[in-house]
Amino acid sequence: CLNGIQIKVMNLIYYIIAEKLNSWENHFSMNEKNNSLSLKLILFDFMNSYSSLFYISFIKPYNEGCINNNCPKELETQIYSIFFIYISVFIGEIIYLYILYYYQKRKRRSLINEENIEIQSLEHQIMAQQTVDLNIEYSDIINLFGFACLFSIATPLTPLIIFVLSLVYRMLNYYKFVHLKRVEIFDESKGISFYNKIIKSLLFIGVMVNVGIFLFSSPN
């Protein structure tokens, strides 16, 4: 679980740093700016999220050895502990935003009632003062997809877990975007070609990693 906490904390810290560095690059368009930031986040997510798992898979069996000389089992336990932290953090975020939304709603309602102004349906959207950065949301989805691509052979239930998490993630994001947050800037999209390249790269790397885990995860 400590590894999962470290992953989330470092991802949060690096996002602040990456966003600042990205603003200094003076990109020509908003699309280039978003792609550059997404690439920074995804590359860091890759190293931060999977480095310990790569170590258990390919280095630890020949260096210090795994518990009971069973590296696949240790890898499986590590992945499930990371999933537990991911789910806990996401649920905690939703609870926090839910409480924050109703606090803002009650505060605004009291102010409007004092002025004897009827609450309009449009104000329901204005109450959501928090803005959302879609780059973070996309990076989180790619991060989950990476677990399914890279380590399915060690944890056969990973694709099913990722599928269920993706469905829950989709429903919670729908509620978050509609009721709790809003997109700060609307910009013309040229499709998901950037993320499509990332997904194809993960699929290619995933084949080699899964074969490597099957062949080299244990010195025996």
C-alpha cells in the first residue's frame, strides 16, 4: 500500500511541476500545449507507476530474491495493493467534492434568499466553481490501461478489474463534470490521435513485457 500512496503523491507533485514547465514552453496552439502536458504526465506516470513492478518482475528474482521464491505472487499482491489505493483515493475525492458542492450550494442559496431572488436552473451550473483539467483525467485512464496491458499475465483478473473500474470511473466522472466541476476552456479537438499513439505503444510494449515476465520472473 505504501507504494500506491507514493505513486499518487508523486503524481500530484509532478503535475504541479509539469503544468508550470509547460506554461514556459510558449506553444503555438492550445492543442500543442495540451499534447505536451499530456506527454509529460503519461511518461512520468509510466515510470512512477510501473518501475517497482518492473523491478519485481525482472531484477528482484536475480538480485535479492522474492518472498518464498515466488515473484509472480509478489507482483500480483503489489498490483492489487496499488488498485486498492487508487480506488480509495478516487472515492475520497468524490466524497470531498460532493461535500464541497453542497456547501457551496447552501451558501449560495442563503445569499439568494436574502435578496429574494428565485433560484434559476442555470445557477445550478454556476455553483460548480471547481474547474477540471482533462489532461489529468486522460492520464489516469491511460495509466489504468497500462496495468491491463503490461501485467495481465501476472494478475489474470487485472483486465476484469480495469474494465469494472473504467465503468465506475466513467459514471463518477459524468457526475463530477455535470454537478461538481466544469471545463475551464473549450477548445477545438482534432481527435484522440495523440492518445491513440500512446495506446498503440502500450499494446506493443505490453506484449514484450508479458513475454518477459513469463520467461524471466523467476530464476528457476
